[in-house]
Amino acid sequence: MKINLNRRNALIICCLPIIALIVSQFTKNYRYSEYRNIYLFGVATVYTLWFSSFLWGILNAILIWRKEKQKFIRIIWFLISLLPIIYMIVGLIIAIITDY
């Protein structure tokens, strides 16, 4: 099975927030130690991975919407490409609802 570039990018985009969560778990122990620079580098990496997944997801979704011919396949890969954004929006909605 051959996966084109946009579909492969959509799968990579979904992995970026997962990698960010793993990095944050590994570096949180260094927050109050003499190796604080490791923690600061981890925080910068986490923010970079999250924001790049948002931007890259939007750009890839636009490319998928323009290049895919089949409507069903287009919608599926479009949503896969936007999964990090959908995840964050759902998380914010749940946080707002449970706060009140």
C-alpha cells in the first residue's frame, strides 16, 4: 500500500502531540533540580511540537482538501490531519463545562 505525502504528513501530525506528552513526562522530574536546563529544553520542545502540529495540521488539511478526488477519503484524511486541533478544542470545552 502506497501512502502519498499528504497522508503520511497527516499521520506524523497526529504523532507530534503524543511525542510532546512523552517529552513532558520525562522532563518534569528535572524541574526543581540542578539540571533545570533539561526541564527548560523539554518545555521549549513541548511547545514547539504542539504549535507545529497545529500549524502543520491546518496547512496539510488545506492541501488534502485540494488534492484528494474522492469525497469520503478527503474527509477522513482532512479530519485525521486536524486531530490535534480537535483534541485541544474538545479538551477546552470539557474544561469549561466541568468548571461551572
